[in-house]
Amino acid sequence: MIPHMLVLALDVGTSSARALAFDAAGVALTGSEGRATYQVRATPDGGAELDPDEVVEAVTAAVDACLAAIAARAGEIAGVGISSFWHSLLALDAQGRPLTGAITWADTRAAADAAALAAAPGAHAQHQRTGAPPHASFWPAKLMWLARARPDVLARAQLLAGFPEYLALRLTGRAHTSLSMASGTGLLDHRGSAWDAALAARCGADATRLPAIDDAPASLASPWAERWPALARVPWWPAWGDGACSNIGSACADARRVALNVGTSAALRIVRAAPEALPQGLWHYRVDADRHLVGGATSEGGNVLAWCRDVLALPADPAALETALAASPVDGHGLTCLPFLAGERAPGWRADARAAIAGLSLATGPLEIARALLEAVACRLALIYERLAPLAAPDHRVVASGGALAHSPAWAALIADALGAPLALAPEAEASSRGAALLALQRLGVPPPPEQPSTMQIVRPDPTRHARLRAARARQQRLYESVVGPLRLLRQ
């Protein structure tokens, strides 16, 4: 192990930016975190955008705070790794100025365009080639929406990029993208690890307006080099996707471990070799040139619990709410729910889907509604797990992380019951940050830290509760078919 070496990890999420210093063993320095928050701007038509300059300011404020916290040790930083949210899109003019906000994964305005892509001949082949099902969260549908709704903006755009590329442009003067970030756009042809030029042109954007795919690091440009002299001499790698970083950071780096993360949204992912065939409902991204990431993400997760807290008359004390949820019987509320407050991603990929609650009565209270919605999220995750588990090692372990589970053991138990598989609760609170640090350390030639003996808490499913939730899933599927429609199969 190399003594006195640090790396700076930036974690750019959809609601906050963090900066943390890690040592050469991948351990975060206590008290080194800098953090700044921001909010997605939601509009009644389904828009969900971030102000890209506000997020840049938050990132730089987080870096300022981290450097101040580690003081003299800032000179030990040897590189900067970045984890960032996938799927955002913004249009930039010839001077690199934003013509749009950063259109996030939660934006559903391109739902009709995604439906058109799904119904077009070759949709199945496109899914296999790019790893992304037709959906409003990915670039093809977003570009079609821009061409339809804001053709003047698309015509003026000289660069079509995600927020991480805009951040790189602001800080280093280079708007290149990593293979990892490109894989989350829906425009990467995995066969050649290059942009799918024909698909881009079909969606209204020739490939010359897309960022260069280049994993090489860059250096800080002015005025940031003067502001952060300790970081001016070190490599800044282009951002990796946050899901990929989360797997690496939670030691889910091969098919022996399935990573389950429940934050604002939720996902199940495995790192493995390239899949020969991608199952219906799943996606295929990249960690890097050698490691592939397969999984499924939902638009629902901790945001559903947050909605319940904001809208329903739930106990104000989080501990009291947790106790009440834990005491509630599984599927004892008489409700069947679709938890699509932000549309559906995996496994049905219907951005136009909306939440529904069936079975309400005069006896239904806020706790029953909250419990039913959390069970509904767990049932959706179980659908993804059924598709993903055959691609994992036969003796795989499900490793769970994320703030939503860390603060609610009752929900963790509920998800274990829905999956019918034990959950190992990861002790790493900042898996995405740690993953970015480990990837940066690997590129600096530092060998990965040895795997430590597991001290993870195990949450085991209860067979009776699992059977009840399987019955609830069957009801949920019938409600899905009635409200959303039959599962949409991609055309050959």
C-alpha cells in the first residue's frame, strides 16, 4: 500500500453534490466531506430539469469545503474521480453555454417518443445493441422530443451532452465523456464501443454533435487551477456512472454479488462479462472497457416514502413511523398499488404510467396507504430480481445499500421478503463516492484493497410473508394490465 496518498472523490447526485477524500486503501477520511444541495425543477407537463450552472456551483462549493477540511493534506491528493448521475441531456451553443436545463432521468415529456421507438421495427435489436430499452429517460427519446417540441434549440445546439460533460467543460475545458457515461445514454453501440451514428441521425442529432468518448484524464483549467492549486497538477478522470461506482464501492464487482440500492429511486445491478442476450426489461451499461453492468432501475424508491411523509398524515417522528410500519402485517391493508409517481422504468419501461391505489375504504388510513406503497415498490424490485438472478452466479449474494434502507430496517425486511432472498446490508454509506475513489486509485496503479471479512448484517426473508407478497404481486400485475396495459414487447 502506498502511504500518504489520497484521492478526491466527487459524487454528483440528482439532489446533492459531495466531495470526499479517500486514502490508498479506499477508506474515507473522517470529517473530509463537503456537501451542497440543489433541487430538480418539476413542471406539470412531466419536465424534470436541473439548472446546470447551479449544480456546477454546488460541486465547486463541495470541493472547497473538502479541501478546507483536510487542510495541509490536500497536497497528498494524486487524482480526482467522479461519480455522476446517468441519462441527463442538455444542449450547448457554440460557446458552450446551456440552451436547456439538464433534462434528468425523471423527465417524462418524451414518453410519446419512447412509445414510437418501442413500436418501430428493429426496437428489439436496438435494445440488444445499445443496452437501453426505448424510454423517456434515454437520449433517443429525449432528442426526438427536442426535435418535436423545441426544434429551434436543437438546430442551434453545437454539442449535445450530459451534465458530467458540461462539468468537465467548465472545469477542464474538455467536454469528453467516459465509456461508462456514454453507455447510459441509449446511443452507444456496445459492439464497437462507439456512438450509434445511424440511431443518432434518426433521432435528429448527427454523431458529430455528441461528445468524444475518451477515458483519458484531463487537467484543471483557469480559474479553477488557481483556486485549487493542490488539484491543478493531478489527473481528473471523466465521470463514471453512479450505478457503476456504487457496485464497485460496495464490493459488488463481479457476478457473485448483486447490488441492490434504494435511494431516491432504486436499482438492482451486477458486474459481469458482456451478456450474450439481454433479457426483456433490463439494461446493459458499462463500468469501463472490460467490465459490463447489467440490471434494472425503478423510478420509485425513497421518493415514494418522501411523498407519503409530505402528503399523508403520518407520524412526524421517524422512529414512531418506523415502529408503526414494522408492526403492520404484510399485505394486511386490502390495497393494491402501482407506485409510479415518476413513471415506470424497469421492467415495463412505461414513462406514461402513473401511480394508482385500488381497494380504498372508509377504514383505510395513512399508515395503510404508506405500507401498501412501500410493499408495491418491493414487488417491483422482485420483478427485476427474477430477470437478473439467472445472469448472476448461482451462489450470489444480494448486497443492499442506500439511505432509504439505512434509515428503515422495516423496509429492508420487506424487500427481503419480496425477493425471497437474504439481504446483506452494506456498511459503506457512500458507495458511489468510494467507487469513484477506487476507480481513480486503479488508474493510478494502486491495487484494489483486499476483500475484508464480511461483517454485514443479514436480513433473512420469512417464507410466509414471501408467499403473501407473491400473491400481492399477482394482484399488482392485474392492476397494471388494467391501468397501464399489457407488458409492451419490443418489435423485432
